[in-house]
Amino acid sequence: MPAERAVGRVAAEMICPYPPGVPVVAPGEVITADVLDYLRSGVAHGFLIAGAADPALETVRVTARP
């Protein structure tokens, strides 16, 4: 789903920016606006995004609302 609409939804994928290489989103976690802003800022600054189906974070895989 479009990343902007993923806020408040349950993640269906792990998202791990590198650097630092530590997962920021794990499956089953609720995606918050702050986390999404952090990740998209990282992409804009050249971070590599591991685990995400869309490494540009235009879209995010989610399951359902909590």
C-alpha cells in the first residue's frame, strides 16, 4: 500500500536501514508516522533499505489495522 496510508497499520515485512543495520520495523508492529518519516529521510540521504519489498519505500507491505 502507499507508504502514507500505512501509518497505523500492522507491518507485514521487516525494514532495516543500513547504516546502522538494525531493524526499525518488524512484522507485527504498528507503523507510526515518526518511524516512516525516519525511514524515508534515510532513503533520501542514501541509506540502503534491507528487507522491504520496495527499497524506495514508496509502498509498504501491511496486514491490517490493529
